[in-house]
Amino acid sequence: MRVLILAGTGEAAGLAEACAGQGGCEVISSLAGRTAAPRALPGEVRVGGFGGAAGLEQFLRAQAVDRLVDASHPFAAQISRHAAVACRAAGVPRLRLLRPPWPRRPGDRWHEVDDLAAAAALLPQIGRRAFLTVGQKDLTAFAGLEGVWLLIRTIEPPAGVPREQALCVQARGPFALPDELALLREHRIDVLVTKASGGKATYAKLAAARRLGLPVIMVRRLPPPEGPVVSSVAAALAWLRRP
């Protein structure tokens, strides 16, 4: 069986490693190429886009892919849409491996919004010193804010600091609660802005905000394309084993 994994997440890496340990499964992991030093993956690894849904369909046919697992980031909506279209056209079974969003816990002060524009519009009403963890591609929504200082954390350096009143730091999770508490205190953060990405690696910032009683602006996810969805590597493996 030839399996294409749309990768870039810990779940994708875990699935590639699990498949590599089983006979009769050949894995191709596809990375978008936005991270300079991605995690090493077993099997074949390709980097870069496909050229839209049509390009992905052509790749599926040319590589004789038997099944596709979309384990891309929960907010990588475009590649998920392209995968749904391409797999339908090529007749390739598709599964979405999607980690669940973080659950709201007692003491959380979340303000949920639909997109980054809504988050930026709400931010000045809630705080003046914000910790922004929305990724290096999605900073332009916050460029025009007045009277708000931003601490921006990304994995890769952003193309440019969106405003003078900002500090950019680069770091990759997992992050520990004591470190997140120290970061928030050091920079006198009074509001956290993030996406409902889920996962353990970056959860500590939410625990730190709850500990300090800070509000959180949480950007909701878009629903995934229609089709089967699982939330664990084990469930994805079980799907791959089905005839």
C-alpha cells in the first residue's frame, strides 16, 4: 500500500513512524516547506505545494497512491480542501487525522472569535500587552492596532514585524508551564491571543493564562471537509488496515 500523508504535525510524524514499522506500507510524507529544519521522517519526504487540487490529483495518479491521510495542521484549511477535491476526482480514499481542540476548563476566561480579523478587533477592548501565538503567516491582521504592545512567538522568523510596538521571539514547543508563567510575567502580558489548535506541545500557555487569571482570545477552527475524521494515530492506523 502506498500512503500519502499530508504532514507538518506531530500526529503526521507519529503516523509515518508507525507505518514504517509495519510491512507492506510505503509512506510518502508531504511538507509545505514553511519550516527550515523540520523533524526527520521515515520513508519518502517531499517538500512544497502540489499546485492546487488539480496538481494533487495528478500526483496521486502518477505515484499510484492507494490512500491519503490528511494530518496537516488544524488551521491548514486550503490543503484540506484541495485534498478532498483531489481524492474525490482520483478515487483515492481520504482520512482526516485531526487532533481535538483544547477543552475549556474551570477558570478559563476565553473570548471565542471566528477569525483573526475579529481577534484583532476585539484585542484593544480586552488588553494592552498581548502575547500573540497565531503563526508567522497571520500577523497582518494586527498591524494596524493602536495602543497595544505585542509579544509575538513563532517557530520561524516572520517576514517582518507588523508594528513598532512589538517584540518577536522564535521558539518551538513543547513548552513547560513554569517557563510560560515566567514569560507572561516578564513581559507583563494581560491577554493571550491564539488559535484553537489543540495538542499538548503548546497547551502550557493556556494553563499559564488560567493560573494568572488572564483573558484569552481564541480563534475557532473551520469545520473540516466532509469525510471520515479520527483524532489519534492509532485510529488512523486502524483505518489504513481496513481492506
